[in-house]
Amino acid sequence: MTSFSTSIHHVVTSALADLNEAQLKGKIPKNPLSETHFLAAWTTNAIKKKRFESDVVPTLTIWQRKARSLGKNAALVETFTAIKQSYEHVFNEALTPKIVNKDQVVALCDKLTEQQWMVNTDLEVGEKLNRHSGGQASMIICSQEFESHFEDGVLVKPISLYIRGDVAEALQAAFDQSLLLYKVTDYKSKVKYHGEYIIYPNNNGDFLPELLEI
């Protein structure tokens, strides 16, 4: 069975390839409205014909509804392209998931520290942690997870990052270390005023990661 990441990568790659082929043949004009109409019909057809794995059907359905309700403002081409680029940045040469190492997470912490974030990996996050950063951007990783969710330096269990600050900056810093962040919440979490984001083993969550600006 394929993973969600490889399945959804296959979806967006196929959609963009089919759109490009239709445009090369002159069937679809190169404008946002026409492209949205094409991709709305494409997702509907993919769902009806069960073209892809069942785990991506809910995501396809969301895109289908978004295209119908927002039209060209659905920005599906931009979204599909961003998803494709994000996964290909963290996949190996065979376009399949590769391991996440502790060194990558440490490098992320170091980068945010350089950017004047308050970074903590020595606090235990229980039911509720109140951590004041004095308005400074902050990232906290539970000390227990930081020590026990890696085996021989390889991430084997999901690890939570509690973030307060410029999320786009944190996403870019993570992306630079070939890490994808998956949002649980952008505000309320176990750490007061911090959102919760997860790094999964092999960067392989079962839903879409946060994307850089599209």
C-alpha cells in the first residue's frame, strides 16, 4: 500500500500533466478560470472512476468543492504546484519518502535561534504549559519527545513543535532542512498561545502539510 504522501504527489503530478497536455493541444486556454474548470472536472472524474488510492479521496473532494465555490480564486494550479514541489524537495531520487534525521531537527532549532526565536527542547510538555516569551517568537519541543522519538538518530515517532510567531518563517526554516510541518492547530495547544505542528517520520503525514506561500 502506498503512503498518503506518494499518493497525493501522484494525484497533483497527474493533474498538472493532464492540464499541460490539454493546453499544448489547444483544448484549454491558459487562464485561471479555464484551468479551474478543467481541474474541477478532472477531480470529479478522478473520484467517480476511483483513479487513485482511497486515502486521497477526501482531499480530492475538498478541491472539487473549492473549485465550484471559488472559481478561479480556488488557485488549484498554484496549490497543486506547491504540493508537488514540497514533496519532491523532501523525497529521494526515486520520488519516495526518505528518513528524517535528528540532525535536521537540530539544524531547524539552530536556524530559528539565529533568527532570534526563543527555542526550547528541555521542557516537558504535559497537559498544559504556560511559557512566556515576552513577545519573542517561540518554538518548543517536548524534551521527552526530543529524546525518545528518535532511534539511532532517525525519527520513528511523530514529534510536535509548538510555535508562536511568524509561521511562514518557521515553515521556510523547516523546508530548508527538508522537513515538512503538518498543522494540528495554529493557536490553542498544550502550550499557551502556541500552535501545534507535527514532523512525521519520513515526512509522511496522512494529510497535507503546510505549504510555503503560493
